[in-house]
Amino acid sequence: MTIIGIIGAGEVGRHIARAAIANGHQVVLANSRGPETLGSLIEELGPSARAATAAGAAAAGEFVVIAVPLKMVNDMPVNELAGKVVIDTNNYMAVRDGHYPIIDSGEKTEHELRQEQLPTSKVVKAFTHIQAPRIITWGRPAGSADRLALSASSDFPEAVELVTRLYDRFGFDTVDNSPLSESWRTRPGQPAWMQERQTRPELIANLASARRAVQEFGVTTII
Ligand SMILES: NC(=O)c1ccc[n+]([C@@H]2O[C@H](COP(=O)([O-])OP(=O)(O)OC[C@H]3O[C@@H](n4cnc5c(N)ncnc54)[C@H](OP(=O)(O)O)[C@@H]3O)[C@@H](O)[C@H]2O)c1
């Protein structure tokens, strides 16, 4: 039974927790306000869940999910995440997060930045182009004609392999969209993000048809 640390107990964190528990895992969940504020969620999730600080969840997890928007100044526990696969569900949304010029200019993807912030971890972008509640309702057994696919991007093949096993347990196929520099292909607004239900061939086609928007001096160019 794997213990999964989950930092972020909002829409994504709690639905990944539900899927993980349904598949026999234990979860340790954290938010920004402290474990004492997660009582009702832990009660609802049952004995396979407990609450901790972000550092506590990171330390407890064999691997860790970060379901928290990216901040330019790192707010994740680097030391406790060292050596671990870190599944980052963050989608960069300038309307919510503010504009990050280093991302808008195309210099770095948001997940390359997360990797830089966590240099001793193995960051993998996953679960970003599915609405959180679908994680527990859209899974299908392997080989089903209507089984959907989700992407994973990382600079570490072993991190993609871990996500592939997790997706498979949750009922999804995987399309490897590595490395992290290519992770913009599933960004909000791209075809793979817009079309939520995608079989593996559809997701591969949508990743290939992505077009990168680069913004400099207030001018947006599609490259
Ligand atoms: N919602 C979706 O369907 C969906 C799907 C795919 C990807 N995403 C992306 O996944 C990320 C999370 O989305 P969400 O919808 O789950 O957000 P959300 O509902 O707003 O939840 C965010 C969670 O992160 C916690 N948090 C924020 N800063 C933290 C910190 N420094 N340390 C620990 N916890 C912290 C918040 O805790 P407090 O409440 O205590 O502040 C909250 O529990 C976003 O980047 C989003 O774009 C969302």
C-alpha cells in the first residue's frame, strides 16, 4: 500500500485523494492553512487519509502530488521532496496567477520552473487537462474501447513510468509528452486541454496540433 503525499486539498488534491484511496492507497493531505482546517475532508475520506503540514505530507509520501498553482517564489518544501517523484498538476493561468514574463516569453515552461524550484526532485506534469471530478468517474479498465488518455511530461523517464502506473490504476492510458520543455502543449487553450475526452490517438493528434503563443513587449506571436 503506497502512501501518497498530496499538497493542495482543493478540487484536484481531494479528487486525486479519492481515486488513490479507491485504489488501495493511503494519502496525507496538506493545504496552506494547516492540518486543523482539514478535519471535515479527512472525516469524509476515511481512515486511509490524514492531514499534515505541507512538509509533513511531502515527508510521508513515497511520491507527492502538488495540486497548488505555481508561485514565482518557491512555496513548496524542497528538503522533504528531495529524491521523490513530484506530480505537478498546476496549470498556469495569467488571469488567476498574474503574468510571469519568463513563461509568457517562451523562455521556460511553468513546469521547468517548478523543476528548478525543486532541483532534487523529479517533477512530472500530470492530471492537468481533465476536470478534477472526472478523475474518479471517467476511468475505464485497460483495453476498453472508450478508455481515455492523459498526458505526462517530465525530464525523468522513471517519473513518467510512475504516472503511467497511477493513470492505469485510475483507468486511463498515458501519452508521454516529455520533456518538460514540451509541456506547454497541454496548456489551457491548447487542443489537448480544450477537448477533455480524448482517446490515446486523439490526444496524440491534439498534442501534435498545439501551437505555442509567445508574448513579448505586449505582442503575442504564434510560433
Ligand atoms: N480544478 C480543476 O479541475 C483542475 C484541473 C487540472 C489542473 N488544475 C490546476 O491544478 C492546480 C490546483 O487547482 P485546484 O482547482 O485544486 O485549486 P484550489 O481548489 O484552489 O485548491 C488549491 C489548494 O492549494 C492549497 N495551497 C495553496 N498554496 C499552498 C501552499 N503554499 N502550501 C500548501 N497548500 C497550498 C490551498 O490551500 P488553502 O485553501 O488552505 O489556501 C488549496 O487547498 C491549479 O494550478 C489548477 O489550475 C485544476
